[in-house]
Amino acid sequence: MLYKRVRLGIALIVTPIVLALLALDWSSIPRLIYATVDPLVPEGILALLIIIATFISSWFSYLYKETKEVMILSEGLSSLTKRPKFTLSFLPAIIGLIPVPGGALLSAPIVDSESQNLGLSSDKRAFINLWFRHIIFPIYPLSQSLIVTAALTRIPLLTIILLQMPVIAVMIVVGYLIGLRESSSENKKPGIFRKVSKWTLFLSFLPILIAIFLAVILGAINHILFQQGLNIVIASFIGLMTLAVTSRSSFKIFIKPLSNLWIYDVVFATYGAFLLQNVIKNINIVDLLKPMILNGVLGEVLLLTIIPVCLGFLMGSPIGAVAITAPILSSFSVFSPKSAALLYASVYLGYIIAPTHLCFVFTVDYFKSPITKVYRYIIPSFIVTYSAALLLYSPFLRILT
């Protein structure tokens, strides 16, 4: 459906329902639909909080566009760095510190504006926004998927982060070579960018800085609701309010993004992603794989590479894929630091290229670029980066000790 440009919300809700009809007892489907957002269970609370956070983040993103603050931010950063390519690669990564599904929407308007000076196609703009947005997460200590990986593999979080550093370096180089190297001259055309004072630039960037700061600080609080995403809800909301104040928005401008049906489509798409994860869990993939492991059909290397990549790709969720794979492996042996790092890299890279990955589909939708054309850049980047990860870990790795 995504290939046919069906609305995101429709595609990501219909898909898990059809899958459930094919693989599960039909009578259990209504229960699954409700259980996905059941406020009485931790998983439901997480889904509800992330859905709310995504809604506010989308509103936040579109208010940046409506108030023209995104243009000020783009012009200011471009004037400050004098290098649009640096801005295009650096800013999405910084905004990536707001770990909310669909968060690529925050950097998309800036990438769109800045890339016009380099003559980049909409396909490359989508690739740059998606790829550089996700460079920060493998070394971000508050990343939920990274925290879950460390907990399930019982490998210290800092150890996994340090082992991911070379992979991040490869991602940066690959992103530049594929997305930016062949762009037109970086010399700015006269008249395109107006001069922006540092104070004006600071005020434009302040809402994002506050949102990032609050997300990090509140995320460090040892409370279950903050660990489930309440920190992102609060951070996004305060960032939204700050933007309204710094941009001096009228009430009409402030609520104008709410008239855009696309925002509500984002909400349905986010719910659909959680519903898909819930349906896949209930299909009992774990029970299907265990006999094959015991019979030697599936080896440890395969379980650390191909299967995590496929699960990350199919589920569009690194947490879900790790949650399925890690318990299977840990029931048979003990993780080593490099095997834990390889597991995370496999899941994460599979997740980045997933057509159900919210940042991917939102980015493609924002830039009005066919998903197949963006894959022309995403797939080679994935192959090179994942090959580097295998080369980094495998020669020195007895997969499980």
C-alpha cells in the first residue's frame, strides 16, 4: 500500500489487521486492537504516550513551518557554518536527540530549505534527512532500544556504545558520499539567504534546544512513566509552547497546523505501528524459531545477522526486534560484548530501511518522493554500513561465549 501512495494511517492500520486475520483467531483481534493502547498495562501506556508525543511533535514541526522560523533557522545556520553540506548532515543528527517516532519531521523542513542551495533532488533530500537523523541513536545513552539491548544481553550500555563508534563513523562517510558528494557547488547564490543575527538564530533554535534538554534530563529520572515516554511528551509540549512565544504567534497561527489532516494521519500511523508490533508478537515467532535452533537449522551467526535485520525490517521497531531475538539467543548461551553490538547493529540497520519505519514513511511523504527512488540511496548505504559492521565484529568474534 505504501508503494501505491495509500495514506500512512490507513496503510499501517490495515496491514496488521490483515496479518491478524491470516494468522490469528479472529475473536482475539478486537482484544489486540484495544490492548495496544490499554492504559492499564505498561505496553499500552508506552503506546499512548508515544502517540501523544508524535502528535505534539508533528504540530511542533508544522508550527515551525507556519511561523517561518524554519527559514530563519536554516538561513542562520547556513550563514554561521558557511557550509550547507555540514548543516545538512549535522542538524538532523542533533535533532535526532529527540527520540520520538516520526521525529524526522522536525528536521525535514530545514533539510528541504537548505538543500535547495545545493540543487539536490527530493529523493536525495529524503535520504539525507532519514540517514543523518539516525546516526546519533546507536551512541545515544537514552535511546530506548539501546537500553533494552543492554538489559537483555546483560552487556554494559557504555560497552555497546563504544563498540558502535566505528559503525557511526562509517554511516557518516557513507551518508556524505552517497547523499552529498555529487551535489552542486556550496557557494551561496547572492540574495537567497538574508543575514540573520546570532540572537535571532538562538531564538529560532531555542525551542528545539529546550525540547532536547528536557527530554534528556527527564529521561534520566528513574520513574516508570518517564522511561515509557512521558519525558518526550512534556519536552515536545514545552518546546511547542516556547516556539509559540519566541515566534510571537497569534492564536490563529498557533492552531493552524491542526487544520491539516496530515497530522491526524500521523497519529493513526503511529498507532498502526504499535498494533503491527503487537500482532507480530502474538503470532509466536519465538516458538516457531526455537525448534529450528535446537535442530541446528538456524546457527548463531544467522540469528545475530539475517534474522535481526529481517525482524527490524518487518516490525519497523528496534525494540520489538531485539525483544524477540535476544531472549532466544540468551536461552542457549551467553552474549559477548561484540555479539551484543552486532545484534544491535543488525536490528537497527534493518529498522532504518523498513518501509513501516515511521521516520522513513513520514520523510518520504513530506518530500513527496516515491519510496522506491529513496531506496536507490538507502539500500547501498545499508549494504556498505552493514558490511563494515560484519567486518568489524566477525573476525575477532566467537559469536557467543
